[in-house]
Amino acid sequence: MVRKKFPETCIIENKINVGFSKANNQGIELSNGKYVLLLNPDTVIEEDTLSKVVHFMENHPDAGGLGVHMVDGSGTFLPESKRGLPTPSVAFYKIFGLSKLFPKSKKFGKYHLGFLPEFETNEVEILSGAFMLMRKETLDKVGLLDETFFMYGEDIDLSYRIILGGYKNYYFADTNIIHYKGESTKKSSVNYVFVFYRAMVIFAEKHFSKNNAKLFSFLINIAIYLRAGLAIIVRFIKKSFLPTFDFLSIISILFSFRMIWKNKGINFPFELIKYAFPAYVIVWITSLTYSGLYDYPTKINNIIKGTLFGSLTILVIYGLLPKELQFSRLFIILGTLSIILYLLVSRFLFSKLISKKYSLNGEKPKRFALVGSFEETNRVVKILEQSNKVIQEILFVSPSETKHENEIGTIDQLDQIQLIHKIDEIIFCAKDTSSQKIIFWMNKLADAKTIFKIAQPDTGFLIGSNSSDANGEYYTIDNQKITQKNAIRNKRTLDILLSIMLLISSPILIFKIKHKKMFYKNLLDCLIGNKTFVGYSKEMNDDKLQLPSIKSGILSPTDIKKNKDNPLTKTNLLYAKNYTFLMDLEIIYSNWKQLDRN
């Protein structure tokens, strides 16, 4: 794509990930301009950003580096746009939350320099590698990025060396960029904690005195384990709290029924109940999970379907038990009805008291405002209509000062339009709207809890992210089932169960397998999640077909006869678009002897 659209560029194709520092150094070494700009790929800059920052540097010969005002995908200011040197005391205040409690304090708020105005240009110590403009002569003097830092910390190190080299770093507030963030390493992940804080240790050992470096390293190591532990605990609580709550609630309902039976003179053996009740609830919770109970928003038919399937499973097992272990089918039927009632009532209360995501009304219909020309907004409407989004209303806004017949207003009235029509999502057509205006309105409406997307010209998708912990929604024309949560869950479960079954039966099957070591390696890879049994064809040309990313497969959709005559791209596309776990089973059943492929 770059070669086609920008043939004048010099492209460096690394075959492996060499890290942020080394990759940028490769580009810097080939450059011959007066200035060097490090710019993240997940950014959008204004049309006059480059001319403004170069003009500032020309007028400030003491400036060695420059950063700018950055906002995230929701229009919220990113505090890392301006930072102070992370000395041991500054790091201590940051690690233990004092900088967050007192962001405007000159003592506690030094990490993000919260005491400096957001919209005022100032001298700072540390710049962000997301947008870092530097003089080439400065880099020639102080050196390039330190390749000891694989990712994170290299911008702090270089910023500090620029100051040590006799130059100044500036935070330039007269231009804005969007930095979507979260694409390299999610901020909430344990991996981020280790990578980021380890980079701080490298920085301390390089620049601080021996005693200060030891103190800093001690603080950082405490922070690593505290933050990593906290991240694990928080993630575990988030994932397990609701299923645990449901488990305890349902088992309480069953024990309540047991008391009713007991009052009627019917006693169930306690030893049986001790194991049967938890087993019943586990079957119900598992069935409900696979039916989508914990995929939000929850659908009523998923609750009913999951509960009934769980009850059917219990009744089948119940029928196979000896008579002395069977105590009451009516009990199971009443349990089924009670679980459905409990889930409906609990989700209704959760939606009112905790979050709308628990609503049983399905996905909330959205009001969209499209800012762009007639041709571009029509193209975006088609993307929305084919992306499975629940649309309440689509309103059109003129990108210019002139309002046309089908438009409710102009871009200059966007704040009023958002307020009056209660817009959930604003989509800017980049072909008709300048980045400067897009960023201006994102900044202005940042507190309105509105989602922003940008439709780039000549593409079939809309981009945008509203969190540093998630990629955000990604609307595409082709709605592919393989990306849906239940499909991902089913595919992974099939990989695990089938791997175990084949490993257990391998002493018998192995005589039919040609490459025995590869067979076992493939099964283990599928079990631990390095591979999946069925993936796209390895002959697929990624440049010609954009498909959702899945793990490398042992087999592919082209391995069954009915797909042999289809074009490769069509077969892979149909597999992604219409995926079910039964498709995988069919492919595996027909080709199990080929599971020894390399």
C-alpha cells in the first residue's frame, strides 16, 4: 500500500520485530532532513501541525526537542503530553498514587506536570515518543535512541540526553493530535506493568548516581509486584465475580427448594446433595456461558436457551443414574424455571443499579451523526447497515457552513446537535472534514460521553478507540462470524477438548499417522493455544485479502471436497463469514490423518 500510494518513500522491511528504538534508528540513519519526527502509527495530526512545530523550532534555536497537545480517541487530554523527569521522589509519588491525588501540586504532580496549563506552551523535561520532533544536529550530538530499551523508556532517556546536551525540550500547545493508544500493549495488562517499569530501572541505572539508582530500582521492583499483582487480582475479580455470584445465588435457590421438600416430609440424602447441587449449578452455568449469558448486552433468548440446554443435560445424566441416586425430576424442572426467573430479575436490577450493559433489551439502538458530503455519508451508511449495529437514527451534518436539504445543521453547530438529538456516535468523513476540525470537536465534546469515529476515504471500515485498554469497535462491511465472542470461545473449546481426546486415543491412532512427532507437536500446540485445528489456507495472499486474524491452522477450509474448486480467497472469506464449530468438525473428521502437517 505504501509503495503504491507513496512511491517516493524509502521502505525498510524488517523480517522480525527489532523494537521501537532500533526501528526508529534505522529510519533516522537514512534521513537527511534538518528535523526528525518520531510519530506513532496510531495518530492523526492536523493539516498545519508540521508547519507550526517547525516554525516554533526555527524561532527557538535553544529547542532540541518538541512534543504537542495529545488527545485520545474520546477527545480526552493525554497527560503524558508533558512530563517531568522520573527521579526517585517523582517515581515514588507516581507509583503510590500521590500524583493522581494531587495532580496540580508542584511537589506531587511532577510526573505529568499537572501544574502547567494544558493549553499553554512551556519548557518541559520529558517528551512522548508518540510525537517527538528533534533537530538532526541535536541527535548528531547526543546520539540516537538507546537500543537497550526495546519498548517504553527510550523517549525518557533521549529527552534527558537532549537536556544534558545543552538543549531545551518544549511542550507545544498550539496544535493537537489524536493518539489512539493501547495498540502496542494494553495499559491494564500485566505485560505492560513489567515492560514499562523495567524500562524505568534501565533508565535509573544509566543516569542516576549509584545510591539513587539502587533506591529507584528498589521502588520500581516493589511497584512491579504491587501493580502486577493488582492487575491480576482486578482482572480475576472482573472475570469471576458475576459467575461466582450467579453460582452462589442458584445454589441458594436449590437449597431453599430442599427445605420446602423437607417440610413436606421428603428428605434427600445429604451426601448426595453435597455433590449433586454444585454439579447441577456448574452444568447450568457452563451451558449459560456458552449460550452467551456473559456476552453483553445479554439476550433473553440466550438465558432461556442456556438454562434449558443445561437442564436437558442434567436430565440425561440423571436418567443414567441408579434409582437410589435419583431423587426428583420435578426438583430439576422447578430449578430450571427459578434460574430463568432469577437471571431475568437480577439482570434487570443490575442494569438499573450498576450498568446499562446488563440490560436485557439487547444492544441499545444508537443515534449517529455523520459529518460529510452526500457521497461519503452514503458510503458510511452502507457500512453501518451491514455491520450489525442497531441503528435508531442516522442524522446528516454538513462539513461546511452551508446546510443542505437532508442535513440537520452544519459542523459549527455540532455541540448543539449533539445535545438536542442526544447523539451516541459522531462519524467524521475525513475526505470532507479537516483533521483540525475533527480534533477540535473531539476536544470540545470530550465530556459528552459521545463516541467518535473517522471514516477514511476509499476504505470499507471506520476507525476509533475510546480506551487505552481496548481497541474499540471496528465497523466493517463484511460481518464475519469468526470474530464474534461465542465463535472465539467455541473454537478455543473445540481445540482444547479435541486435543485431549486425540492425545488420549493417540496410542491407537498413531499407527495411521505418518509424521508422528509432528502429530504430537500439533496436538500440544492446539492444547496450549499456539495453533488451532482449522485456520486459513497457508497459501493465502494477505495483500489481496483482509481477513480477521486467527491462529495458524493445521488444516484449512480448502481441505474438504466441496471447497476444492472454489477460489482460495473466496473459500477463506466464506469460512470467516459463516463460521460455526460444526464446520471445523467436518474438516477435522475428513482429514484427521493430515494432522501431522508441518
